[in-house]
Amino acid sequence: MHARMTASPRESGLDPVAPYLSGMAPHVVIVGGGFGGLNAAKALRYAPVEVTLLDRNNYHLFQPLLYQVAMSGLSTTEIATPIRSILGRYPNVSVLLDEVVDVDLDDRRVVLRGGEALAYDYLVLAAGAKTNYFGHPEWSRNAPGLKDLDDALEIRRRVLLAFEAAEREPNAAVRRRLLSFAIIGAGPTGIEMAGALAELARFVLARDFRRARPEEARILLLEAADRCLLGFDPQLAAQACRQLEQMGVQIRFGAKVRHIDERGVWVGDELLEAGTVIWTAGVKPQNLAERLDVEKDRKGRIVVEPDCSIPGHPEVFAIGDIACFRGPDGEPLPGLAPVAMQQGRSVAYNIVRSIQGERRLPFRYRDRGMMATVGRSRAVVQLRRLRFDGLPAWLTWVAVHVFYLIGFRNRLLVLADWFYSYLTYRRGARLITGRRLQAGVPRRMIEPSEVERDALRRAEEKGEPVPSPWNGGEPPPPEPYPAP
Ligand SMILES: Cc1cc2nc3c(=O)[nH]c(=O)nc-3n(C[C@H](O)[C@H](O)[C@H](O)COP(=O)(O)OP(=O)(O)OC[C@H]3O[C@@H](n4cnc5c(N)ncnc54)[C@H](O)[C@@H]3O)c2cc1C
């Protein structure tokens, strides 16, 4: 017989969420419908349990293709699927749209944003990660990260608006600045974004503008480390960089960002001017991990046991990006979709084994390799000892991504879109949307910043013309920015 629900939310003064629990079978609550949570829920579909999956979004997002939405290659519906439509056919699985803000490990319940509580017999935490600005959340204003659909649409909006603003800008120096893009972080996402942006500018937009000259866009990829694609074989990573450079992307290693403002990126005392800055430099676990009084690693991830449970709480599991699972070499497993998917299935089987009174099995990760695409017919693939690049790697990348996409319709649509783009160099999802569209973004990018305005004012007072992009000259030498 299963363990009865141990917590009575009413006793705690919190409203229980009803009527989702029949109380007839152990209740498994899964927080997050991403790669980990969705696989756990699917693996429990025939198990003698009642499952409630909670997600603050009503869709499962295929994050590996998020950059394609940001770069106008795919539309949102091609990489996001309503969770309800994925799990709707399993009678023992309920889906709730809500955010979990806390977990009461002693009373075995999760607390929702509205103050309601949901009791569990088993809990699977699969809330994933969010963008990490390394102590500088204020940078997010000028440098959006790429973690969800809103981020992707915001980046797409800024990139397309930059070309629009350049088209109507008579001053060549200002145009140059508008068409300078800085991408921070040369991991797989930064590499893929830089390659896709180079293609967007050089091939897709080049013929649609008269004055902006998108093909002259400057794309700067900044990386604090001394190489790109950390975690990949160094030779393969170098090959990816070479391919990017052939596409016109400028790469700077050892570039530690000190500050980001509306003029661009400060590396030490040097200002790298950019009209659009994109942040792909890191992620950290969702806030929920912080709320739990359990052991965390350096990055704030929940340290888990070999069966992915939390020490001292065998009924609670943490999987995917929110968890720190040490592999046989003692190193934490990387934040990759296959890790989350395999862990999701593993904890589901262990929950069933626990209910049946059997011993749990430790989680073992089957490494499926790593890959990153640099652009059309260019990619790098690392599969155990096998390494390859170029067209074969790109075709492998296409096959794997289409295979793992959720839903036959999405696979078909994505394949059709890619085939069309491959043949025509066109991208369909080039819409500028969002309520902030008319909120003066082109103005913000065209107008001088406060510092530059001051320089112009002082020069005017002295009767001296200051060479600057705003009066037709070269920009003034960068002033050291006051320590942020
Ligand atoms: C741009 C990008 C590109 C990537 N490319 C690759 C790639 O090419 N290959 C690869 O293997 N991996 C890639 N990854 C990493 C991969 O996407 C993650 O490792 C994987 O998504 C982790 O799965 P998860 O289930 O832990 O979290 P996620 O898939 O992020 O799912 C977490 C879910 O939890 C929900 N959630 C969060 N907090 C709460 C809360 N408090 N209450 C309710 N719901 C909540 C979220 O809405 C989300 O649906 C990429 C990631 C990004 C951001």
C-alpha cells in the first residue's frame, strides 16, 4: 500500500488545491514540464500513481532551437508545444498551470504562487535554470539572455529593429554602430547565435534593405576564457571558431566583461560599441533551489544522491539543470537535455520500485555526445571518440534535433522551414512584435547616451566641435566608465 499523504494543507492555513487528488494512489508532484519533468511524467503514465505536473508556462519548450526563433529562422509554435496536449491522453496525469514558490520538505507539500499548497508522496523537482548575470542583474536591460520564448522574441525584436533603424539613418557612423552586435559567451548557444546572425545579415536581409547594408554588420563574439566551446574537444572547438571567422564573425578571447550599458560592452576600460548586445554567458538554477535548505554546489545546484534523491529525503528528487549529479569521475554532469531526460525516466522507475518495495537503482548517464551548428552546412559533432565537422556534422545535427522535437507536426514544419531556407536563403519568421515596439528602441540606439551628451554639451560651451557619430565624425575615445 502506498504511503498516505503526510501533510494536510488546511491545517497549515494554506488552501489545498482540489480536486486533483483522489487519495487512492501515491501522489507524485512534478515541478516543471521541461525535458526532465516531461520524461518523468510520461514514464509514470501506466504506473499505479497519480501524477500532477506543475509548470508556470503552459508549454514545453525545445530550448536547443530557441536561438532559431531569436534569429527569425523558426516561429514560436514550431519549438513549443502545450504540455496539456502532450500529456492529455494519460488519465493518471493532471497538468496545472502555476508557479511553485516554496517546498515544505517536512510537511511534504509544495506552495504555489497564490498561497495554495499541494501535498505529495513523491516530489520531482525539474524546474531547470535561468540566465546568470554573475551578480549584475542590471545588465539584463541592455543585454537580454536566451532562456525562454519571451527572451527569444525580445532578441529578435532588437536585432530586426537595429536593421530598420539603420535603414533610415543618414549618418554612416551611427549606422555602423546600429549594425554592431555583441554576443557575450562563446558556448554552444553563443556560437550558434553568432553564426545564425551572420547568415541573417549577409544572406537573408542583404537584398531587402537599400541603405542599411546588412552584409556589413559587425558581429563580435566575446569570451572570457581562452577558447570557445569549453567541454568540447579543443581541436573541434577551434574548427568551429575558424568556420565562424570565415563567416565574418570577430571573436575575442580573454574578454572579461566589466560593464554593459546602452553604448555597448566594457571590457576593462575599453568600450566595444554595439547597438545590440546579447548575453549567452551562463545559467544558474531557478530560484526554487535557493528556497530549499539542502546542500548545494558552487553554482547553487541541489546536490543529489546516486538515485537523484535529496540527501535525507528519499521521497524528493531533483533532476536536470537544477541538480548537481556527480558522475563516476566526480564531476557534475553537464546541463544538457539528454541528462535531464534520462534522469526523468530514472526517477520515475525508482518511484515505482519504491512503491513495489524494491531496491532503487542508481542513475547512470549514457553520454549521447555533444554538437553545435555554426550555420548552413557547418557544425561540429563529438560522439565519444568520434569527432567530425562540416556537412556530415550538420546533417547529424539536423537529424538529431528533428528527432527530439516534440510532435510529428513540429518535426514536419521545422524540416520544411529548414529545407526552404536552405534552398532560398529566406527566413519566414521576421516579424517585429512586442508591446515595446514603439517604445523608442531605435531612438535609444540612435541617440547619444548621457556621457556622450555631456561631452557634446561641454564642447559646445567651449565652441569646439566634438567628433562624434552624432555630428558626423568618429566616436570620441572611450572614457573610463565609473566603476559600476
Ligand atoms: C538556448 C539554449 C540552448 C540549448 N541547447 C542545447 C543543446 O543543443 N543540447 C542540449 O542537450 N541541451 C541544450 N540546452 C540545455 C537544455 O535545454 C537543458 O539542459 C534542459 O532544458 C534541462 O532540462 P530541465 O528539465 O532541467 O529544465 P527545463 O527544460 O528548462 O524545464 C524547466 C521547466 O520548469 C518550469 N519552471 C521553472 N520554475 C518553475 C516554478 N517555480 N514553478 C513551476 N514551473 C517552473 C519552466 O517553465 C520549464 O518549463 C540548451 C539550453 C538553452 C537555454
